[in-house]
Amino acid sequence: MDKLVAAEAWTRADLLGLEHLSAEEITLILDTAEQLKTMTGGCAGKLDLLRGATIANLFFENSTRTRTSFSLAARRLGADTIDFSSSGSSLSKGETFIDTAKNIEAMNVDAIVVRHRTPGTPHLLAQNVECCVVNAGDGAHEHPTQGLLDIMTIREQRGQIEGLTVALVGDIAHSRTARSNIWGLQKLGAHVIVCGPSTLVSRHWEKLGVEVAYSLDAILPRCDVLNLLRIQFERQLMRPFPSVREYALLYAMNGERMTRAKKNILIMAPGPINRGAEITPEVADGPHSVILHQVTNGLAIRMAVLWLTYCAANTGASQ
């Protein structure tokens, strides 16, 4: 309970990304999430830590896991929630994004969780409102809570991050999840490989300190963790490979590839998964898969983020 009581150790009223967090800050979020998960019996129970607070979810892109888990996380902590959808809102009448957010803030909300297709939107929002801002995904830039829940799952299963080799496989070019994982994993001492077709994995990624690979079969024996990313056709202007079938032949994790992987390899996917494209059913539902553990840990991470940012905002901490 000490870390929750001593929440002054966290000094940011916003969570906009992992790029500018320290290893100590990332670890504090992970530790708090693990403690909250224990206190709520695996995130099933409720606490009164945010009783009286109101969390507004502003989602301008479709979402299942992230939106639902942020709403549940707030309620598990005792907060009230407002779920906003751009469809049918005053945005269709010409109201600006900032004006919409300020009007919602004027209803005395304590935090805004925002997802938007435009990179940098949460940063812009944080400059224009006084309440806490949490980034739930901004374009292809970052998805910090997804990165954190992925890291939490690895640490939970393996005990530590340092020294592990983690491969992010798939649509790296359009993946905000990949970026947040890269920042977080490297700061905690992992070796990160990004792997996929050359049309989706540029050599420029090496500037971030990661290893770039184009053959899953070549790197597979070295990997402790595979995080299989969805091909994001909705963000692509042209098809990056001839067919989904060809992609699957080269990059899908299937039963045959599992025979050549480490015996204790972890199989992860941020979801939604496309069975038969990035992963086959026997692997997605097999003993090495921790995909549903990621979903549970997403609830714990979002509880921790809402709690820590709320405490920072209410103790006058800096952003």
C-alpha cells in the first residue's frame, strides 16, 4: 500500500507517451499496476481511490479494448465516467476539437483520455486544458498504455525485462504500439528487434537503437518474446505486399515456427488479431500465448495511470 499512499513519487499530471519517461517512472507505473491488480483480486474488485472524480473518454477512432478498459479502470477506482464519441457530436456542426474538449472540461472533469488519428493531439490538448490528459493513441505516434501493458506482461511472466530479446513483427511503419514498446523496453534494458517487409520496416528505425530484420525465420531462435502487430490497412495509401497469404507465409507465427522457437517463448499481440494473417489459431490459443493476460494487465495499467496522474494534478506537480 505504501506506493499508492506515497503517490507523490509520480510528478506528471499527464501521460502523453513513453519517449520522455525515465526507467524509474516506467517502473513506478508497473509497480503501481501490479499492486492495484493484487488489491482488486486480479482487477475484478473495486476501490475508492478516485471516488468523486470524473474521467472523460474522448475517442475519435474506433476502439474496443482500450476504450472499454479505460472506462472499467475508472469505475474500478470509484470514479464516474463520460464516454464521448465524435459521431453525432457538435464537431459535425463545425466546433473545433479544442472547443469540444474545453466544454467537456467545464463540466468539472478531472481527466480526459483521448484517442485521435492525428499525431500530437494529446500534446496539443494538454496545452489547452487544466485537467489531466492521458494519451490513448495518437495516429502512428504513440500508444503509451499499450506499451506499458505489454511490458508489464513480459515482466510478470519473465520476472524482468533487462537482457531479454523482444521482436516486434509486422506493420512497424504505422504502429504506435511499436513506438511505445521501443521506448519502454529499451529503457528497461531489453534488446529490441523490428521485423517485417521492407515496405513496412525502414532502416531508419536503427536510429532509435533497435535491430532491423526482414526475415522472421532468421531471428526466431534468438527471441524471448514475439509481439505480433496487426497490418493496419486503414492507414496505408497502397498495399505494402502482394497478398495477405504471402505475408502470412513469411511472417505469421504458426505451429511449424513454434517448433523452432525457444521453449519458453512468449507470444503476444496487441489486438485485434487477424487469425491466419499474423498468427494462426493454434498459436493464438496455445500455451505460449499471453494475449488475454495483456488484456487483463491493460486494466491494471490504466488504473495505475489514472491514479498517478490524478494524484500529481491534485498535489500541484508539474507536467
